[in-house]
Amino acid sequence: RYFHFCKVPGRVMGIRLLRFTSVVIIVLLLVAGALTALLPNIKDDKMPNLRREPKTQSQSALDSFTLIMQTYNRTDLLLKLLNHYQAIPQLHKVIVVWNNIGEKVPEEMWNSLGPHPVPVVFKVQTVNRMRNRLQNFPELETKAVLMMDDDTLVSAHDLAFAFSVWQQFPEHIVGFVPRKHISTPSGVYSYGSFELQNPGFGNGDQYSMVLIGAAFFHSGYLEDFQRQPEAVYALIDETQNCDDIAMNFLVAKHTGKPSGVFVKPVDVRNLEKDTNSGYSGMWHRAEHLLQRSYCVNKLVNIYDGMPLKYSNIMISQFGFPNYANHKNKM
Amino acid sequence: RYFHFCKVPGRVMGIRLLRFTSVVIIVLLLVAGALTALLPNIKDDKMPNLRREPKTQSQSALDSFTLIMQTYNRTDLLLKLLNHYQAIPQLHKVIVVWNNIGEKVPEEMWNSLGPHPVPVVFKVQTVNRMRNRLQNFPELETKAVLMMDDDTLVSAHDLAFAFSVWQQFPEHIVGFVPRKHISTPSGVYSYGSFELQNPGFGNGDQYSMVLIGAAFFHSGYLEDFQRQPEAVYALIDETQNCDDIAMNFLVAKHTGKPSGVFVKPVDVRNLEKDTNSGYSGMWHRAEHLLQRSYCVNKLVNIYDGMPLKYSNIMISQFGFPNYANHKNKM
């Protein structure tokens, strides 16, 4: 072949060579272009789902938390709260559990008002269940969950401090709302707050639960919750209540210690009154507290014992908000 | 031999037999008596140095604490405080470190005013040293030490609560007096309290030490203190100060965490003004605070680094003294 080429007359060979080298060069350029396009973007290596990451600080799994907020019939409050919570430092992502069955999520409006500091995911539910918020969401990437009721406004200061406390007590529910159970001579338990008698371990009061409607806890407990006995799900569905009591039973049983650590809130507000929806929240139902006592006793049956333990530890932030708030009266 | 006995006449054998059996019986009784005396008293197994234990509640090594109180030139305050502290629940024993060199301990008076709820041991010192209270006293039987200055009155409520907190944080110094160090651009450290700038980790203040003049800590740290470098003893002796800063360095280095846990005091009083001795305490010396900054820097040299860590956790007792003291303003 080679020799065959050499035998072709000079001019013809020149044109053919030119054509040949041109084709080779073009092919090489195309291949190079294709390779460049296929090379992975360095940022995409770290967070395959995000492009053009706007955050300046690192949001590793341990240093940030995911807000899970369930919402029903109070979209005006939800949106007001989202404007506040989306900007909390160390927040990684928001998961909105949409219990407004059949109603479209406000995703279009949300996107039209972007960009937003963090991703917000709207999880459409098929049935309006209280325990929908306790699913093990695949979007959950952080070790810490912040669970918040859709009518509760907790200041950024309170959240930053409570998150730092959770990091020191990661196996506990660290939050702002303490409750307790008391036992009675009949063996029947009652649920309540400071208005109930003290459990009688020395002076002062005790708490045995921290409600999850304003609290940090480990995402592993959502995994654990998927393995609860059917009777627990049935109880929560029957009452549309008590998912938080059930979580405290789960955590107490798991740790053998008090389930919660109470952080005294500085500025926590309930925005119920501010809604235009006319909907005022489950705890206004007449039977609400009686239901919760009922749930405590049912859970003791299911658990074949009372795993809740008492604590009287109340944690506040040293030197905040009051300069030298630790000075005693002497 | 046996047959030899049989050959002796009947009456002689009878008397010899009687004598023999009597001797055997007496010897057996003596042996039995000796064994009974040597059998360990069940209570003494737990506390070998106590007999006729008058306490009604068990005072095992983990459920009680030893008060160590060093005293110099304020015997009137000491005795006033002993009347209070000797009755604190869960107190096991009091060790008074007697720094009044050459002066007789008030043991006679103390005994004449008995009985007392717990044993009080007066440890006569040969040299008036600040660090005398940090010896590993052989009389110390409990895991917990309560160290108290001889002019500080802490209420029983505060002590009971702080002890329960210590039991949850046994590797920390749990007490009522928080202090901090701050670093400066020059690298030189300063010692102080709320009046110094915040170390700048978020809002509010931080503390990096809890002073041992009103605190619980693990008795193991007294053992550890005996193994400190000579330079530490020299520093404390030179300044007659800073033994508490040295202990915080020791604990922080040991745990890799903040050395102390601050419990907000409800009723802690300083009785200095009440003494008739005219002696008013080391902290009134003009150079006191400057000395303590000096000590921090010297200890950083000795430790070849700064082991102290910051904390902003302030612990209070839930529901005490104010019913529902956890309710926020909303």
C-alpha cells in the first residue's frame, strides 16, 4: 500500500494527503471536545445533586441539621415560618411534609421567589396522618433533625444554642417543651406538665419527655421508628396524637436514660392566632390531654413496662441574652 | 497408746477423760470465739474504718461525698459552716485541712458538742500551703469530693442538685463559680470573668474553668494531682494561689473537654464579712487577679499548650425554687 501511494503522481498525492490530514485533525478535535464535556465537574463530585453551590461554609453531615416541618391547613403560617427558618445558620435542608391532601404544594410560588438559602423539599402525602413526619425520608442527609410544628417560631439564637447542646447529647431529644408522666397508686399513669404534682424525687419538678414539635434529635431514630410494633402506629392513627410520646418511649428504651434534655427557651412564639385559615391546632381539642394520658398507658402496655425516666436538668446559655446572667443574688 | 489407756484402772480413766474432754471443749469454744471475732462485719466490708454506723440510709462510695474544707485564720467561720455542712444529705465525712500552723485543732470542743451526724477529721498541717487541700487523704473513701472554701455557705438545695449533676458528669468539676481565660493577639493569656470580652464563639459568654472552692469533683483527680510536675507545685507555692486553675488544667488535659460544668447557684453566700478574725481572704490582695493571669501563662508553658476548653452550658434545677421556672415569656 505504502509503495502503492508512492507510485501515484505527485499532485494527486498532495491533495489526498491534505484531505487525509484535515480529516484526522477534525476527528481529533471532535474527540477532544467530547472528552472535555464528559470530564466530571469537581464540585459535582462532592454533592451530586447540587450544582453551583452557593454556600460559603461547609455543611457536613455532623455540623448541620435538616428541618422537618409537617403542615396542615396553615399554609400562611408555613410560608411565614419558612422565610425565617430557611436562613438559620447550620441548616442543611428543609423537608415540608404536606398533609394537605389533594392540594397542590406551593412549589411554583416558592421557586418564583428564589433563590433560597437552602433546598426545600415538599413531600406530598396521600393520607393526612400525624405520623407522616416520622418517615425515614431519603432526602435526609444529616445526622441531626430539627422537628418543628408549623405554628412555632423559635429564634435563631435559641436554635443555634440548642443545636450545640444536641451535639453534646446526640442520643437525646434536645428541645424546648418538657412534659412529664406521673404514676398513681392504682398503677394508672397520667400525662401533664408543671400543673401536675411533682414525681417526688427531692424538691423541684421533673420532666420525662421533651416534645418533638420543637426539638433536635438524631436521624437514626427515624429509622428506628419504622420498626415499631404495629400497635404503636395504630395508636397514633387512632388518636391523631401522641407520635411525640411514642418517640420519647422509643428513645428512653433505647438509651436507658431520660429521653430528653430540656433547653430553656429565650424566645419561642406560638403563631396559631396569626393564621387566616381558622384552623387552630390539635391541642385545642377537648380530649387532647386525656388522649395523651391514654396514650401513655397504652404505650406502657405495648412496651410491657415504663421506659420513661425523669430528669430535672434545665440548660440555659451562659451569658445570653443577659450579660452575666449567671450572677447569683449574693 | 490406745490400748495403753484401756489398761489404766476405771476411775483414773474417767477423770482423765473428763479433763481431756473439758479441755477439748474449752479449746473449741475459744477457737469458735476467735473465728467469730475475725469474721468480717458485713458493713465493714464496704467501709472498713467505721463501726456502729449510725446512718439510716446507705452511704456507698458512689452515693455520697466527702467535704474537704481548708481553713486559715477563720475558725469562727469554720465552726459556723461545719454546723451547716455536717447535716447535708449524702455527706459521708468531713476533712478539715488545718492550716493554722502551731495552733491546736478544736477537737476537744468538737467532741464535747457531739454527737455529730458524720465523722469530722482535722488534718494538722506543718506548713501553711494553699495546695494542702489537694493531698490524697487516706481518710477519703468516696468517689466524690466536695471542696469548699472556709467562707462560703452553699444551701443544701444547691448542694443536693449539684451532686446529682456531678453524678451525671463525674469526669468534670461541677460547681458554682465559672471563670474564663481569653487569648490576645500577642499570644499572652488573661484570666477573668464576665467583665472580660467574650471569647467570640457565637453570642453570649463562655467559661473555661470552674473554681474548686465550691465544687464537686472526682477523688481520682487528687491522686492525679500528686503526679504533677514540680513546676506546678512551685507555682502554687510561689503565689499561694492558682491551685484551682492548676486543677482545671489537669482535668481539661485528662478529658480533652471543658473541665467544668457550671451549675447556677440559687443561694450561695460569702461569709467573709462575718468573721471576727479580721482576716479577709486571699482574693482581696491587690495582685490577686494579675497573679491568676500569670498562673495561666505559666501553666501553658508547663503543659506546653493550652488544654482549657470553652463551654456555655449553664445548668439549673427544673421547677426549683420557682414553680414552673421553665415557662418562657410567651
